[in-house]
Amino acid sequence: MDAKLAQDVWKDPGLNVSFVVLNLKDLARDELQAAVAEFADRSQAIIRSMRIRNPQDQLQVTIGFSNHAWDILFPDAKRPKELETYQTLASDQYVMPATAGDIFLHVRAASEAVVYEIVRQFMIFLRPITDVFDETKGFRFLEGRSIIGFMDGTEAPALDDAADYAIIGDEDPEFENGSYAFAQKWTHNMDFWERLGVNDQEKAVGRHKFDDLELEDDEKFHNAHNVASKLEVDGIEQKIIRMNVPFSNPASQHTGTYFIGYARHWTVTKGMLEQMLEQGDYLLTFSEITTGQLFFIPARPLLERIAAGELF
């Protein structure tokens, strides 16, 4: 494993963020392949150029492909071991729906202008062959808190340890330094949440709102978020890299969280989602999940091979 060869799957969420999910148009395969090869090449030049032009803005980008896109673009190539088409997960009460998506873009930077310009230039090459399924603009909330007012990422791995949880290793050597990204959009009923009051909010999340200290187990709701989302296998906690980002149109009361999880193993993320449903994670009680899809994020050398047409 060499984190320097990976895309930006293990670093911070950024200050200004754009998530774009695109569907491939119904075009001839060779036309799609040629356009994707050009995009794989030109996108890296666009990123390098922007980092030279605006080094202070800490541009970070990830580009990914779904299982469906892999079938269309690379039908004769081997595929990552855990890449599959996400299927709707559900319990008796809640649903985490599967939705469309072939190409995934995650762009973040200190400057919103940089994010805009990267997406604008990317779409010059992608617009002729794709339709936009979803575009969501996110932001860093006050003190880095989630949109519901609690510190976010407290229980995530420290930056020095993060790569091991996000990046594929020699267990899948042809796709080493890649990653599995799961993207899911949550819309919150903020009126419901705010009526709870701080005491019940803390029980629902499992932490103090002001100082971020974890509550004792007997102080939490049985389905507190940090209980339901904590996955253990044989007594060992399993971790992924979360880069959750708030989004909001406050005048129209459309507010939520874009959940993005990067993982070395998709099975870990999937296990967390299944457990959240099974235990009825309290956050689900005032949230509607509207999108969900799994994407593979190739290592940069694999993007170069795509640009060269070696996977077609």
C-alpha cells in the first residue's frame, strides 16, 4: 500500500464541497470509452494546473465508477473484489434506498471558486456522455460540527492512521491503493430535531453537545447513533473514513447531511449500514435517505491505464 498513489480518499472533508453523480448516456460503447479515457487523462492535468494556480486552497478530488459503469466501460477487465451494485437495505421501519449513478465526483477546497472551476472543467469532457443524477454543494459548518450541532468525526481514525482504513492493500493487488466510496444523501427534519432539546439530543447522539465528551452507556438512548453505527467483528471495532458534509437551502428548509464513506472494504461500510437499520439508529427517526450508491475509486496509476485505453 502506498497512500501517495491513491486519490484523495483519506484526507479532510474540506471547507467547500461538491458531490456530483452522473449517469452514462445510452451511447455506443466505443464512444463512451473514448470520452472516459480522455476525461481520465485531462482530469489529472486540470487538478495539477489548479494546484499550481491556487496552492493555498488545498484542492482534493476523487473520481469513481459504479459497478454498472464498470460493466459498460470495462466489460473485459477484471473488477475489484468487493465492487457490486448497491441494493436497497431496509428494516421494518426504515429504508436506505439504492439509486442511480455511474460516475462519482467529490471535489473540495478552501475556496468555493476553485471547487466551481474544477467541476466546470470536468463537465466539459463529461457532459456529452452523461446526464446529471445529483449535484450537492456542501460546506464546513461552525467549528466543523455536523448540521445537527454535534462535532463530527470524533471517532474517526486519526489522519496518520486513516490510510489503512480507506485504501485497498495487497489483498486485491490489481486494485491496490484504490478505495470503495459509498455516497448517501440524508435530509433531516430540523424542526423535529430542534424540538427535542439538548438533553435528548445528547442521548440520541451519545455525546455531549458542547464539549463532545462521550456519555456513559446508561445515559444514552439504546439506539444512540454512536452505538448503532459502531461495528465490531470478533470484538474488534471496524472503521472507515467518513467525510460527512452538511448541505442546506435554509429559506426552503431543505437541510441534510451528505454521507460519504471511504473504505478499504465495502463489507465494513455495508455492515455498519445494516446494523444502523437493525438497531434503529436514532438519526433515522427524523431523516429521509434519498440516494445511495457504491463506487470504486481507482488509484492514480489505474486512472493512467484507463486514459491509455488499457482496460477497454
